[in-house]
Amino acid sequence: MHYVCCELTWPANYYSVFFALSGGGYPTVCIILLAIHNRKIKNEFSYEEKINLLWLRNLILFTIFTFLITFLTIYFTLDSYIDMKPKYAFYVASCVITIYIFFMGYFGLRQPYIFTDKVTTKPEQRYQKSGLDADRSADLIKRLNALMKEEKPYLNSKLNLSELAERLDSSKNHLSQAINETTGKNFFDYVNSYRVQEVKVRMKNPDHDHVTLLGIALDSGFSSKSSFNSIFKKVTGQTPTEYKKST
């Protein structure tokens, strides 16, 4: 093997610069949009299973890895730092990109709710033109709290903002605004605070002594053990087991 360093021609240099900028720029933009979207999810849904974007974060990381492998393979081959024919370098890059496309499709198809639930993609504006005044907001929250206590819609693990807004004869934007401004919580935290209270009540009820903690959680509207444990500890400062032992 021999090493011959030769200067890249101007098209290759421009291509390398463009490739480096796009490879670093797109993931950065994606990470920013991902953070915005995660906030929007918690204003629309009371659950995260199958709609969280952890898979997309992993995909972004894999995108960065794919970019680095492809860029380094092409760059070092063209610059003759390694003894590899250019066509083989492009074979390597093509294989890496093919694997990337496969994983992108695989992770995407495992998230059906991403394509069916309606999460707004417009830039969030903090209720600048909502037209909801303080009196109407207070009345809406009063009716919402009454609905939650009397009918317990939060027992439905797939409860979303649209469903509650329809039952209250309100728009989604007004209901979201009322929850955010009155309680200081997003929709996700608001609904799950009721589920935590439901779990606590059932834990103390002797009639539920034969039911496991997970069973109580599922009956209270949680859809998975992991979400139940994390949300319960966030609200109470204790794990479900610790809380049960202390009561």
C-alpha cells in the first residue's frame, strides 16, 4: 500500500463543502423541529406510546453516522489517503445509505399513529388571536374539571384533546389555552394528574388489594408500565411501590 496525497479538483472540493454543510445542517434542523413537535404532542394527547419520537431521534443519530461514514469514505478515496479504487468507495457509501433507508422505513412503519392522529404542524402561536377571555376560560375549566370528576374520561387510555373539546362543545385551541393558562400544565400532564389520583385512591381501597399495581394503573387509564412509573414518580416524588408502602 502506498500513500499519494493529491489535491482535489475544484468540483470535488465544492462537492465536499456542500456535502459537509448539508450533512451537518439537516440533522441540526431535525433536532430543533423534533423538540418543537414533542411539546405539541403533550398539548394534544394524554399518552405517548406509539406517538413519541424516540425512534426519530435514533434515526437522526443514525443519519449522522451514515453521513460521516459516507463522507469519510469518499473524501479519503478521492484524496488518495487509502489505496481504494473510487468505484469501491462508492459501493461502500451506497451500502451504508441503503441500510439507512431500510431502517428509516422500518422505524417509520412502526409508528402508525404518526400518520393517523392529527398533530398540528403549524408554528405555535401563544393564543395571540384566540379570542378567549378570562371569564370564558374560567367557565371552560370549571366544566372540564366537573367532567373529569363525574365521568372520568381519563380512564380511556387513548383520550385526546379533540375528544374532550367535542364533549365540552369547545374548540381544541380554546381548551388547550384554558388548561395551559389556568393550571400551568399541558394537556398530557393535566390528564395524567387525574390518573395518578385515581391510582392513589384505588391503592387505598381494600377492594383492590387483590389487583397488582400494574393492573390498577391500566384500569386508571395508563397504557403501559413504563409510562405509569415515570409519570407517577414525577407527580408524587415516589415510585408506585414506595408510595403504596408508605400509605
